[in-house]
Amino acid sequence: MEKNYFHNNRSLDENLNEIRSSQRKYTDKKKVVDINKLLNRVKINESDKKKKNITFILCTISCLSLSAYIIFN
């Protein structure tokens, strides 16, 4: 019995009686994760977000002050 599935505008034909080898999950391999690297990445991302927010606020304030100067002068 075949069914057609549509995902992201692509048609996937899947045979329900057939077992595909690509769908198997290999859980015997373990990864070593260094928690310090993850924490450092989080800190760097937070500082980058703060820098972007500060520059956005400064640009907004400068645009508003420039437009107020032009209007009232």
C-alpha cells in the first residue's frame, strides 16, 4: 500500500511495507561535549545581542534628534 505525502512542496512516495535503512537510528555512538565551550558560546552570543541593541538604540536616538533639529530650526 503506497501513500503520498507532501512536505515543503515536495512529493514523497513511501511504501508502508518497505523498511528503509536510512531511517534507522544509530545510538551506539556517543559524543563528548565540553560544557565550558557551550557556556562560552552563550556568553559571547549574549554580549553580541547587547552590542546590537545598544547600536540600534543609539541610531534611533540620533535619527530622532536630527529630525527634531531639522523640524524646529
